[in-house]
Amino acid sequence: MGLKHKLHRLKEKYKGKKMAPAFNALHTFLYLPNLTTHSGGHIRAADDLKRTMNIVIMALLPCLIFGIYNAGYQHYLALGDIQAATGFFSPEFWSMENFSLGAWKVLPLVLISYGVGLGVEFLFAVIKGHEVEEGYLVTGMLVPLIVPIDIPLWMLTVAVIFGVVIGKEVFGGTGMNILNPALTIRAFLFFAYPTWMSGDKVWVSGAVESIGQPDAISGETILGSLAQGNSFGYDIMDMFYGFIPGSVGETSTLLILLGGLFLIFTKIGSWRIMLSSVLGALGMGLIFNGVISAEWIGENSKFFSLMNTEFWQHLLIGGLAFGIVYMATDPVTASQTNKGKWIYGIMIGVLSVTIRVFNPAYPEGVMLAILLMNVFAPTIDHYVLQGNIKKRAKRIKVKTI
Amino acid sequence: MSKDIKIRKGLNIRLKGEAEKTLSNAPRSRTFAIRPEDFHLIIPKMVIKEGAKVEAGDILFYSKSQEEIKFVSPVSGTLTEIERGAKRVITKITIEADRQDMYKDFGIVDPDTTSPGDLKKHLLNSGCWPFIKQRPYDMIANPDIVPKAIFISGFNTAPLAADLDFTLQGKEKQLQAAVTALSKLTDGAVHVSVRTGQGSPFSGLKDISLHNFSGPHPAGNVGTQIAKLDPVNKGETVWTVAAQDLVIIGELIISGKFNTDRVIALAGSSVKTPKYYNTKIGAEVSTFVNDSGLSEDNSRLISGDVLTGTKISPKDHLGYYDNTVSVIPEGDDYEFFGWAMPVFKKISPSRALTFSWMFPKKKYDLNTNTNGEHRAFVLTGNYEEVFPMDIYPLQILKACLVKDLDAMEALGMYEVAPEDFSLTEFICVSKQPHQQIIREGLDLMYKEIG
């Protein structure tokens, strides 16, 4: 008797029992279930939520792998052990040492994120007696990519529990939440432990421990140095490839771009949101560049450096590109109408760059911009729907006149 | 006056086992059956008892809420069984057929000269009224309301559905009589939609307003055509009649008989020789299914097409409105890492390691597996790709789920029928039962408002 039959018998045996959802989650992971249609149409298309989520994870994997190498690279580069990388395939970057140090640092983040998050999901599924939904598969992969490399694991644990319970489960689980769970987790860390989420000590592995020592290293993000009025000191191509300090998986604009194109090609990610967010960010960047060229703001202003950043370079620095491709497109928390998606995306782009420029203390704006627009998404949809409703009402009026 | 209308949003589902265009006579069925569940929202009140003899056209039962809507026997024979289900609801009425049909004579009428009132009475008395359906609510038409227009779809785009150009061949006389009669019952036009650039039995008819449609499924659904031609507003009613049912109405007008002869398609990948059969409403499906033979034992029989039909057993009978019987394999098996593997043998609207987009002409052998578990609504924007009406499908489904009557009404519930959501249901990643949600929503509205 094969595994298939054994599992089938176990499933029948545990049907209706308290632990059934937990068993089914593992069973359906191994096997596409034997469910058949029983109402309405008799056939269904091939896609289910697992397949959909799997595609997003596939789009994220290059960022994770790059993040692992980059963690080691930034560490050894700051110590002065290696030369700066030249070109995307530079051996200084793709070295075994970089990988092993990065893996040692990053994999625990992944394990904690998945272990704790799925643990909470399973617990809620068993308590509420519904199946374990797949939403956390993506959230769990996003979380390690958007936190600083040296974040203490206990903080991450607390944040994940908070994010999953308050961000998602209290609203009813996957599909019902208002805020993007991964960003809720990051926002929790951001406001609860700000010293671990900003500044010049958390972005490069080992920097925090080295404080006060003679060989202290620091790794400021580009946004951080710009906010303090310094120039960023990185080559444009380095920024595009992602050889810069930052949250674990958000640095490589190149890989994010490829991931985004993959999501658009597979029709899983909304091209409307991605395109409109980029346009919004570019537009706002242009406006700020215009303010500088009109000389309304002088070089002494604390906003000068970020406002003076070339408008298109905003997409290369910080987490803007990552946020646009992987977080703003979360279908549950984004606008759900096609027209609404344009407005939602443009506002995310505009707000991200605006917050960046005007908030020098915490210069990364994309997290707050997306969370804010998550809150406004239902309102946008409401007005889009009103348009449809008014059109329908008008149709009657035309008739009765 | 003919218009060309192009439907852009939609999806053609190409399946294996399309019926070959040859016509056979199905053997005479021993029993015939009427399932009242085919008549949504009708509560039957029986007129005759078990053991009574009937002719084709003799009344079996009427609608409890509207007594003038009568349902008659499709054949002559003996009423053998009235099967009842939970709460004594009548689920099936079985008639053992005579060798030869005796027809009750309703008299020949000339639709051009008969008054609308008399025509209506004629259709009601002869049992032809149930073929006329109405929107809103997708139910049998209320005879007290004069509709603003009548809509007939002259072609099918649903997967494996009978080709109307074939099944209606040579029935032009009946079609003409029926549309002329129907045109008397409305203030507006009788809109007939046919496929652009294709000859149709409807093409030469008078008393109709002919429209050309092109594009993928659901271009052939009457709901799509109503939405493009003259959508239903609040307070308005339109009628729809299926093309195959026009033949029965036409036959009544021409010959005075309630003759339920119908050409049906037997199709699907489980059928050995899929083709067309001459049969009657309510006939045992085994009469023609056994004739063609099944290549797969573990199959699902469907009276109707695979997107909107009813699941039946081999002992069951052809549904009242159906002109297709589909047989496809059951999908009650597991698939190892089925959610992660690349998919070549199933249809998908996405490209998520699914490759049906590369082979738009390929025919697929789909089974009844849901390909995943039921989930909350997650993805957005995908329904709109296959939904040609000016309605927000996700939002109206959610309004139905939360029973928000105001939102349902405002978002266009009067315009839709469950079948309009068969494609969104097919592609739904969350495997939500769209048609059931819409049906329950319509029933709720009918109870509360209608």
C-alpha cells in the first residue's frame, strides 16, 4: 500500500477531529486533494492558492539567495578583508565565505519567520476549525528579507506573533486582513525597537558588536547618509546590482526587477500596481528635482540631499523597488478594482518618495506609504464602485425622461 | 437591422469529446421523468395521482404560487411514481411511456392574427410557458408582466455544448412561428443573436431583431447578449427563451401538439462515440448513453454543459431545458505535489507554471477535480478578464455572501443569472462556488424585494 492510500485512510480517520486541519495542511502539501466539484460548474482551472503563492515564493528566492551573499559581502568588505566587487558576477561577491557567513545569519531568520508564523497559523486553524490557508507562505518569506541582518531572533519572534495575530487572524485570516501582514511585522519592529531598525549599525553583520572596539565597523544605508546630508558614495551599477547595505533581501534592484517581470508574466502580480507605483515615485522625484532647480530650497536645507537625488535613482536605493513589486501588490490589502489599483499604486509611489524626503529620522518611506494606502484601499474601491453604481442609475434616468 | 458586437473578455474552454455532427435516433425510452428542481422557485401542486393515464400535453401539476403556469406530460403513458424528498417536496415525477405517443390537441393558431392575450393563454394552457424565463431572478417568467424585450441566443459557446446550427437544422418553420408569437407578447423587440459570419437557421426569420456576436465564451450566453444590447434596469423585466425550446413552442403553434422532440448532443471525453441524438425531454439518458458507450467507468454524467449542467446518475433523465449531455471523468484522486508541478494537461488562465497559454488550440481532457481546496477570496482582477458585463464580479459576489441587499441591487444583481458566473467560477483560485452564491443571492432578493 502506497503512501497515497495510507494518507487517505488517515484523512478519513481524522475527519471532523480537532487536529484535522493540521493534518490536512501537511497532506495537501504532499498531494493535491481528491476533492471533486459538487455545485455549479463541473470543471475547474488548474490554479489554486498554493500554486499562486508558490509562484510568489519563486519570485522571491533570487532575492533571498542574493541577500545571503550580500550579508557576507558587506561584513567582509566593512572589515576590509576583501576588495569591492566589480560587475554583477564578480568573484569577490559570489564567494563561499560570503555565502557561509550570510547563510549562518539569514537562515535563522527564515526558520524563525516560518516556524513561528506557521505555528500561529496552525494553532488558529485548529482552534477555529478551518483549513490552514496559504497566505503565510509568502509572508514568511518576505519577513526575513525586510529586516536588518542582525535583528535579535527574539525580537523577530515577538514581531511575527504580533503581526500574524493582530495583523491577520483577528480579522479572520488570509483574505480578510486590512494591513499587509509582513509590513505589520516590520512596522511593529520599527516602532517597538527603533534602534535595531535604523541608524548606521544594524545593516552590516557584526557592526553592533563592534561598537566601541578599535576595529569598529559601520554600514550606513544610502538613504541614511543622504538624510544626513552626505552623498551616497556608491556607483550607480552597484546600487542596481544590490552591492549595498540594507535589509536582507531588498538591495538588488536587478533581481527585484526580474522577479517583478516574472510575476507580471505569470499573471500573479498586478502590473497595474507595479507600473503606477513606479510612475508615482518617478513623478514625485521629478517634482522634487524641479524644486531644487527652481532654487526654492538651498543647499543648507536638511531636505536638500534627498530632494536633489536624481528622480530615477529613488528606485535604486532603499526598499522602494522591493515594496512596489512584492508588498504593494498583495491582492488582499491592495485596491481590488482595476481602476482603484492605478490610484492606489500612484499614491504609494508619491507617498514613499515624499516620506523619504521629509522624514530624515527614518528615511525609508515605502513601508509607511504601503500601510497607509492599505488603509485607504477600501475607500478607493468604494468610490470606483460608486462610479459603476451611478452609471447604472443614470441608465434608468435616461429611460424615464 | 443587424449589429456586430465583439466580446473581448472571456475564455474558450476546449475539451476533448466534441459531438460529431451525425444524427442517430435514440431508442424509445421506457420511462420519462420531470424533475421540479429544473423549475427554480416553483412549488408543484399535483393535479393527477399515481396510476393515472396521460396524453402528451396533459397537465401534471401547476405552480402553487401562480396557478396558470402549468406543467404537462412530455409523452403519453401512465404516471407511475411521484418521488418525494425532505419535507415532502416533490423531487421527481415518473411516467411509464406508451409505445406510441398520443397527443392532446390544443388547436392550431395563426400567430399573426391571434391577439396577445389569447396567445399567452394558449402557451400557458399547453404547458409551453415554462420555456419562457425572465430576468431578474432567472426564473420562469411571470405571465402578468409585459417584458421590455425578449432575448434569444442563437449559438452556444460553452464547452462541448450542442451546436445550434446543427440541432435546429430544418426547424425554421417552428422557429418562425415561435418568434412571431413571442413578438406579440412584448412591447420591445425579440432580439436574436447569432455568430458573426456564420449562417444560422435564424438568419432569414422575420419579426426579430438580429445581432451578430463574435468572441470567446460567454459570447453565446444570453446574459452577455442582454448586457451588450439592452441591460435590465431596476423595475424592468426581460424574457429569455433557449433556442431549442423555441422549436417546441413553434411546433405547438403549427400543429397544436405539445411535441418535446429534441436533438441533443452527447459529448465528453468519456463517451466512446460522441454524437447527436433524436430524443425527447425527460427521456432516460441511458437510452443514448448506452448506445454510444462509455470508455471510462468512473465518470460523471451531466445533463447540460460542463459549466452549468446538473450532475445525474445513469438511471436519470434528460433535464427539461437541456440539449447537451456531457460525460467527463471523475477526478477523485490525489496528485503528488500537484500544486507545485508544471501543468500541461489542464487549462489555466494564468501562466503560473501552467502552459495552456502556449497551446490555444489544444483540446483538453479535464476531470471533475477541483484542483485545490476552498479558500477565502484572495486574488483580484482575474475574474474581470473573463467577465464581459459592466459589473464588478468580485464585489457583487461578496455583497451576496454578506446578504447586503442594497449593494446587490446597486451593483447590478437584476442583470445576472448564475450561468453568467460559470467562467469566473471555473478560473477561481479560491474555488468559491460562484453560481451557488449568485443563486442564493437572487433567491434572497426575490424573497425580500421581488
